[in-house]
Amino acid sequence: MSELILEANHLVKTYTQRSGRFGFNTTLVKALDDVSVGLSAGKTLAVVGESGSGKSTLARCLLQLHPFDSGEVIFQGQQLDQLNGQALRQMRQYLQMVFQDPFASLNPRMRVGEIVGEGLLIHGLGSSSEQQKKVVAMLKRVGLTEADMQKYPHEFSGGQRQRVGIARALVLQPKVVVCDEPVSALDVSIQAQILLLLKELQAEMALSYLFISHDLRVVRHIADDVAVMFQGRIVEQGSVADIYDNPREEYTRKLLSAIPGKATQH
Amino acid sequence: MTPLLQISNLTITPKKQPTRLLVNGVSFNIEAGKTTCVVGESGSGKSLTALAVMGLLSKQLQLNSGSILFSNAQAGVQDLSKLDIASLQKIRGAKIAMIFQEPMTSLNPVLTVGYQIGESLTAHLGLKGAALKAKIASLLEMVGIPAGRADSYPDELSGGQRQRVMIAMSIACEPQILIADEPTTALDVTVQAQILQLLHALKTRMNMGMLFITHDFGVVADIADNVVVMFRGEIVESGAKEAVLNNPQHPYTQALLACVPDAEGKKPLKPIDYSWLGHAA
């Protein structure tokens, strides 16, 4: 087994939710209940489960976008949750995210060149002409053109916007990229293009992906390992082939049998 | 057997640009007790076709040509594209009902779900009081929601439950045709499977004709009897499910099927191939 690049041990995160008449009472919701996962360097770990199972909370806790109650997150031997503001910000260069909704995750008032280049500016990587060059190279790599730098997000289709989102995450040469349902808002015909692009880039840039999805057909094609989440807990974890061919847990079996079109494909 | 709904040569354009064909010469039939799936990418005209059947096209659009013949069980064959608003209102909800894509936004947040289900019962069948309440309760149970939830507001229900409420609303008056516009796209896979099963059971029990719009070929394989594939406003292929899925004739259908990931991971991922367009043009 290869070395773990990002590791979470015994993560617990609870939300308080207002309940009862007029919301006078509160109930605790365990979004993460003793969750431990490990992402191997250069591999893809898919986290699957229904909405509300805690997939996105896990991703956010891993990147320290949400504080968690207890547990630890270790990235390249450093305990991320112990880092203070400045050190954490420097570390974020290596931890990037691609968001679900390409229509909501790009600032409509910024040009694509500014969106992609913002990370370079913040981290002060290179002179402005070098930054410019990096942005152009990255845009070309994801299948856009130099002329697209001057355009605004609304001028692009959903698939193209997701390419901008990928370029924004990858221009910083990250080590770990968290993809939160990157293709679920896209047409089937566009999904495959984006998945293939992600796979190619992973090979070229030695990226490790944490891939969040509820579409088990997509996961089958992109993941090396799978973690199945249900109600804040990881119920089953293993290699893709193991999980799909010999699911041990009842819930995993239920998820697999819910894949549309499965009955008629055999 | 005459088809329940016969769409022929339907063409839709914007009023200001009558040369821009959003839906171009579309013809297909819906039969009682059968499900016709319309498949295509965004912008292929699937939803416009469904809205045209309901007479719900935006004011900026117009039906340029074509007819939509509906075999009304009471009034005989009617052309829906020629009817006035009053006659359409008698058909909508009563004879032809629709389930919309987004269960989160298509319910009224300030009315209880029971009231919203009851609206069409009062309007079309004149049900009131205890009879209305009993009918609402039985509809909720039919879609798998406890009858006591009739007094709940939409925000108190989950996405799957809201979509069940939408289904209960649409089947309230036992329509002859049910139009479902991507009813499961916004839902989780496990909930999606339940909703598809429910729709299939209801269709069989009530012998409804169903027009089902989707872009997911997996869903098509599960529920369709007939398939219509649309691309840029035109039908490129149509036929029985087995023929279209197992032996697609048109290059676009082949390309679209090729880029659907399979659950076994045996098939290599392929981006959609538009090279056939070059040959056609």
C-alpha cells in the first residue's frame, strides 16, 4: 500500500439544530460520528452516500473549512487542525477544491483570467507576467483558450465553467484536490469529458483526489478506493472492485441495487 | 387502437425569431398504459415539447405548426394546440397532469400539502369537506406518506417526500396522461429508485399513458416502453426501448449511449462524439 497523503482519525462533528415550536429547543445532529479515512498519494478515494450522510461535511472538515469537535487531520505528516491562520493559509495552496455547482461557484463579476489567477496572487507565486503565463497554460490544458481569460463566467456553458473551476484549483499545483460532486450538475454527455480530464490531470500532476459523489456509475470509473457513508458514519471502506463485487454491508448493497438501468444491463 | 396522444409535426419558435426552430417537426404517440421516454441533452427541446402539450408555453414562444391530438375519454378527440384557455383548464390536472423537475421549488411554501393536493380535486371534481379529506388521505397513503402529514408544510418534508406529494397532486383526478419532467434528477439514487417504482406501479394500476422526460439512460432502461431521442429540437431516433438501447441506428444515439458510465466499470469512458455532424452537414 502506498503512503497516505491525507489522513483523518476519529473525526466528530455535531451541528445544533433548532427544533420544536418556534425553534425554542435544540437538538444535536451528528454529522460526523467517529470517521477515519486515509487518502493514498496519487490515488482517488470516493466518498459515496445519500444527501445528509455527511459527505460534504467530511470534505469541509478535512480542508479545515469547518471546525470539528474532536479528532485529527494529518496532511503530509503535519496536523492540520493545530496550524494557526498564517500557516494554514500557506498549506491551503496544496489543498484545493472543485465545487459542485459551476453556476454558483464562480464570481460573476470577475473575468475568468482573474478567477484562475487569484490563488497565484494570494500566495504571491511568481511575478505578474509569470502568473499570467501560468493561467494561460492552465486554461489551455483544461481545453479553454487564451482569449477566454477576458470573458465572464456567464459567457460559458456548464461544462466549460466546470473546466474553469478545475483550472482554478489546479493552477496552484496542489497535492490534494477535493471534488465535491463535480459532474452531478452536468449533462451525461458532458460528464464523461470532465471525468476524463480529471483523470488525465491526475496522471500528469500526481494529484490525489477525494471524490464525493452519489452516482455509483461515475465512482466506478474514477475511484481506486471507496468509502460508503451513512448517517455520519463510514459503514464500509475498501477498493472499488471489492465494494462493487462483494459488498458486505446491507446499506452498500441497497445503494448498488438502486443504480438505474442495472436490472436490464445483465 | 388509437393512441392516447398523437403529436404530429410540432414546431415551436420564439415569436420574435420565427426562423429559429427550437422544436422542429416533432411527431410521436403516447399509448395508454405505456411509458414514452424523451431523452436528450439540455436545450434539445424535451421540456418545450412537454409544455406545449399542457399549453403552458411561455408567451414569448409560439406553436408554428403541428397538432396535438388528445383522445379525451369524455369529449372525444381534441386538438390541444387549438383549444382556448377555458377548455385547456378543464383538461389540465384532470385529464393530463404534470410532475415538475424541482420538488423544492414547485410546491407553495405557505400552503399545507393537503390543501395543495385538494385544490385540483375541488376544481375538477367539486369535492368538499369530509369527502375531500378522505380522498387526500388515501392519495397520500397511495404514494407512501402517512395520511397525518396532510397538515404539514412543504419545508417539513424531505426532497423525496415532496416529490411524492407532487405525484399525489398529479394523480389526484386520475388523469389519462401523466407528464413527468425529470422527476428524479434532483433526488438521491435510493430515493430515485423508489419514485420510479411508484410511478411504474401507478401507471399500471390506472392504465395511464406516461410521457417521461430524462437525460439518464439508466432511468430509461428501467421504466420506458418507447424511447424518443431528441437533439437540437429534432427527433433523431425513436422506437421500442429494446431496439433503441440495444441496437441504436443514429450516430447521435450511439454517441450518447457510449458516454453513459456503466456500473461494472468495464466500458471505457468516452466523451461524446459529434463527428457525425460533419458528415450530415
